[in-house]
Amino acid sequence: MTVVPVFGGPKKRDIIQRAYGFCGQAAYEFELTPEEYNAGLRAMNDQLAACNCTTYNFPEYGDGNAEDESGLAANDILGVSYYVAQLLAPQIGKTLTASKPASRACDLFLMKWQAIPSVELGRQTPRGAGNRYWNGPLPFFVAPVSEDEPAQ
């Protein structure tokens, strides 16, 4: 069976150009050098790996290629480009001007891909002082014992 990855979305080059545009630098296709594209790819890969974005087309090795499709949805592009611009601006000596729609889109993107931590309580964990049955029949959380766990 052959697995064909289908990514879609705008090219990474377009997102990087928008990010440099937010930084106040010329964002034309022929104005950016290959080194600036590599810096943008590196920033985008690092930032989107940290927020656990599963639809992004991560490169198999290295920084990837700016001509690759990003795999991002159309409503995430503004937020991602502003998110990448936040990392690029200090590197190129520019100050990022605050844009309310862009920063809101960035916040919405980060909320969409935020990792929600989960905590499991072990057996015999007290329920707490707010438990009305603290001294009653069930003062502890009761968790089922897995069949894979050896008897103690």
C-alpha cells in the first residue's frame, strides 16, 4: 500500500514573505535572499513544533524547502505569519509593530493548537477537603486496577 501525503495550503514561501512584511521589510519575492528564507523556515519549523501543530508539513530533515506546501488552513495563515514574525524581528534588527487583527489571529491560532495537559490521579489519592464524604464511605478516588499490572 502506498501512502501519499496530501498537505495543501499556501506555500511556505508566502508565509515567510508575509512575516518579513510584518517586520517592516520588503516582502517581494525577489527582495528576500535565500538566507532569509532559510531563517524564516527555521523560525517556522521551531515555532510550530513548539505548539504541536499537526497539520503543518514538517521537513523530514534539515530546514526544508520554501517551495513546499505548508499544510495549514487558510484561517491560520495570518496568525502563523505574525507568530513567525515575532521570532524574526529581533534577528533582523526590526521592531514588530502591534497589529490588533494579526495579534488576535496569532492568539486564536495558539489557542487552537494549545496542548491541554492531562493529569491522572493514582489509586488511594484523597479527594480533598471539599469532599462531603471525607470521613464517610469513599474518602479516596477509586481507580480500576489494570489487568496488566502485577498483583501486589
